[in-house]
Amino acid sequence: MPTPLGESLPLKSQPVLSRDNNLLPLHLAQRQQQEAAKKSGKFSSVSESELEDIPLSSFNKGNQFSKYSDTEKSRRHQRPANLSVYAPSADRTTGYRPPTSDNTLAPSEIHHLLTPRTPMGKKSPSAQSRLSPSDPAAGQQPHNGHATGAMTSPFLDPRRKHASLDNVSTTGAQYIRSERFSLDSELPPETPKTPSGGASAGFWELAPAERRNFLMLCLLYFMQGVPMGLATGSVPFLLKSHLSFGQIGVFSLASYPYSLKLLWSPIVDAVWSQRVGRRKSWIIPIQALSGMGMLWLGSRVERMMETAGENGGAGVWGFTSWWFFLVFMCATQDIAVDGWALVLLSPQNLSYASTAQTIGLTAGQFLSYTVFLAFNAPDFANKWLRASPRPEGVLTLGGYLTFFGWAYIAVTVGLAIMKKEDRSRNTDGIMEVYRIMGGILSLRNIQIFIFIHLIAKIGFVANDAVTNLKLLDKGFSQENLALTVLIDFPFELGLGYYAGKWSSIYPPMKIWCWAFLGRIAAAVFAEITISMFPANGVTSWYLCQVIAMHVHSTFMSTLQFVAVSAFHAKIADPVIGGTYMTLLATCSNLGGTFPRFFVLKFVDMFTKATCMPPSTTPYGLKEGVTPVTAPFSCVLEAEKHRCIEGGGMCNIEQDGYLIVNACCAIMGIISFIWFIQPQAYKLQALPLRAWRLASA
């Protein structure tokens, strides 16, 4: 490469700047070259052996070279004419060569530090070929201790003014200047600018096809949310009058397919019909089976609920098995929809996949949880919808299941006729997908991430699983609970949209960690709220307190869910998108599902309640009811009903919920400080290739 002095140095490898930002090693070599030329009376090239002897230790904080005179030092800091610095990234083939242990620079490390400039700030043809706009490393300043984005050297200022970042994408430039950038990092894909000049597209700035795909994803996720909202929300509340906390824990096993779908996700990814489409081959039959199952269950569910608590809760297993089937169908559909979302949306808009999931699932669960509970409550119907009171609500569980059974079938027919799926080239067999899944699980980063998912929700699982049931157990009406969730819903739905946008601007795992602490705080808030339950019934101020507790908990839960979903979409490999996304989502769901059964059991285990007989003989007992004459334990729901119906009073001496919730919150805080937060930040900083399989 020709130098400003007309000499030529051999081109061998990428250059490295000196540790001091203002002093370039090649200038020192040139000064030595000039001194030798003065002594010999002519200019001569500096040999590589001479250049190897230039030590890094010769550079001090004052930008001085010890064996030069003051005059020579001042001359060394003068800016040469038409001079700029080119500092490309490390060679991806050979890698970056750090300074040697004796702090000397190899000759190959001090070449190409200077690039001749033509007038008007334009690069020479040779420089332009090395620093083309298509080069992703163009304009990068390695974040390796030798050059930083904060350089103030006069040799670098002209480069900034003319073309330092002119040809570098905005996304790339911001990423290079970030703390997460290293020479091993890959530049993120450039986000196309919107018509208004912003870096991220809003919904109305998306392409029409992507808007339609986004709305279709919302609909599919909504259909999944309907049975899930019943299985995890409304049905446990309806069972509370028949079953104890521990027996409701048995029913919680119905939600396990959503947390174990990883086991059959490779089959969903590998087996499909070329004619129907890779994802529609599963979504269409699954939704048809779900619709027929809901129609069948809708005609029998009322009677099954009544028999679930008979014989010490023996009937709960049969009732649970039918809901297990429905959740299994939803989990299988979720595998296909998650994989389809990766190709329905462009890479720069993948955060909208988690937004669609949040909006769809939230809306479906809201309808099956909040709206259904409100219209199923007799008090709500008698107060707002009826002229004469009746003992049942306006909406029954059987009627609700029947309606959405037909809705499932209608959506399935519409999807089969109106939506065409692009052809897929991935033809991996089942065993090949399992092999790839095994390779993913063998990645060290995935193993750490899975462990984080499995332990992260322990801190607030008691709040999520038991708090609302405990409110009902203490006398909080179903009508008030429906009102609470109704007020809570707009916050959850609105936050789902903005959390998706925040996750595309800020590091998703950092948002996830902030929300983690917020959920721990929500668990503490719930502990205080339950312990302050009014003895004389629910008052207006207590209802406001419960609403505030729910809004806070939902705010943090939704924020954490969207953030981690955005991170899943970011690191998932589209080639095996269904399996990759399902693996991550499965571990996240399993972290909140598997502790739930044990937490509900522990609540009964740590609760101490005694039925005290009345001081006088009770009157007006139902026929066949035996009056209470001696104290007995009334922890189980059946025993509690026997106590109340027999004229006794069930006194809670020790509330197991308060103990279990406090223990969970303490464990959550310890695990967050010790392991979760440090590891989450490390995983966030990894380049995308750290999450890829070479064979994939």
C-alpha cells in the first residue's frame, strides 16, 4: 500500500491501532525511516525485521516516543495531507491476532493504517474497493481495546466528517457503537426505514400482505386462547366449590401438554403434505378435532363437574382427562402456528409475531376467563341483566363450549379455502428433526437458557396459581373477580402491543429481568392483600386494592412474556423454526406449570383449619345433614362444606397460602441475584451464530 511518503509496504493482514487512540504505529516507523534516510542521504524502506522491533510499551499516555526529541514529537502530531484511517474488522477466516506477550507489533499488524484520499473527501479506488457499502464491516471500529468510538485524534476527524459512517447502515452503526459489539459479532439485519423516516415500522406502515398475515396470526392464537382460558382460568374457579386446593392441583395436570409439546414437535415439523402446506397440514385437522371435542364436552360438562368431587375427589381424574385432550390439541396447533409465524412475517418485523401471540392468546383467555365468569355469575346476571332473580347465570359452561365448537369448525373451513401457504423446501425426516433437536439441546447456551426458564417462575408461581382461588375461598364474589379482570384486560392488551415494540428497541432479556423483579413485587403485594381481607366482607377500598394488585401483576407478566417471546423469535433458526420456537416456549411454559401442582398441594399441607361445633343445636338443617357435634379438620373442601352445612364454623388457624407464597418469593429473589440475571445478560450479548447448529 503506498504511504504518504511514496514508499510501499507489503499487504498481509488486518491492521491494529495502538493502545493510545491518538498515535498511529506506522507514523513512528515513518519517523525512523526518515531518520535513517537523513543519515544515509537517501530514503529507504523499512524492513519487516525493523518494524517488528517497535514495542507497544514505547507509547505512553502523553503520546510521546521516548527516543525522539521534543521537536520530533511535535512534528509527529502534525496531520499529513489527504490522510485518513481505515480500520476494518477482523478477518473472519483467520480471526483477530492480539498483541504478543512482549507488547510488540508484528509487521502485518501495522499495515493499511493509512489510506490515500483524493480531494473533496473521496476515497481512492483501492480504498473504495476495500470499503464498499456492501461490506458489512465497513466503517467498523473494533471494540477490542485498541480503537473505540470515542477517538479524538486529528487523524480520525476528517474520516468522520466525510465517509466514516456514510455507507454504513443505521442499524449496523448503532450496533458497532454498542457495548455488546465485538469482532466476533455479526451485524444485525438492517431495518428498512418507514416512510416517515423511523427505524421501526408501526402496524399501518407494514406491507398490506404482512398486515393480513398479522391479523390471521391473531385469529389463530385467539382460537387457542379460548380452551386455554377455560382450562387454566374459569374451570378451576367453578371447581373450587367442589374440590380442595390439592384436588384442583390434580386438574392443573390438564395444562401439561402445553408444557410438554416439545416431545412431538419434531413430528409436526417433519410430517406434512406438500399439497396442503407444511403448517396447514396440522392446523386444519387439529382445529377440526378441537371443535368436535368441544361440542361433545359441551353436552356433558355440567354433570361431570358435579361428579368430580365425589368419593374424595376420585372423579376429578376422568374430568381432567377430557380437558387434557383439548389442551393437547391446542398445544399441537401452537407448534404449527409458531413455525408459520417465522415465515409469514419479514425478519425485521418478527417482533410482531410475539405481539400477535400476546394479543390473540390474551383476547381468547379474556373471553373465556373474564367475560365468561361475569356472565356465568348469578349475582352479575340478576343485578344487571334480569328483571327477576334466578339461581344461575345467563351463560353456562356447556353452552359456551358448544358455541366455540362450531366457531372452531367455521374458522377451519375458512382457513382451508381462503389462505394458501407458500411451498416449503425443508424435507427433513422425523429422525433428522429429532437429531437436530438433540443438537440444539447440546448447545451450552440453550442448556443455560432452559435452566433459567425452569427456575424463573418459582418466585411468583404461588401468586399466579393460588391468589385468585384464595380470594374466592375467603368470600370474594365471582362477580367482583370478573369485574377485577375486566378492568385489568385493557392494560394487558395495550401493553402487549407496546411491549412488542419495546422489545425491538431495547434488549429483550433486560426487559425480561425488569419484569421479573416486578412480578416478585406483585407476589409481595398479593401477600399483603390476602392477609388484609376484611372480616366483615369486601369493601370498596379493598376492591380497589385487589384491582390495583391485578393490574400490577398483569402488567409485569405480560411484559415478561412478550420480551422473552421476542428473544425466542430473534434466536430461533427459521430452518427448524417450529421445533426451535417450540423448544424454547415449552421450557418457558414448563417452568410455570410443573411447580403449580406441588404449590397447590403445599397450600393444603401447611394449612391448619378446625371446624368448631355450634354452642347450641342448629335449626333449619337440610334433610340428611348431620349436625356438627365435635371439632374436626376442615382443610379439604368436602370437609369444609360438611362443617358449614352441619352448623359449624371452619376457623383457619394457619393459612398455608401465606407461607408458601412467602417462601416462593424468597427463593425467587435469591435465584435472580445469584444466577438468573447474570446469565440472562450474558445470553443477550451472544451473537446469533452462538444459537445456530453448523449442520442446520
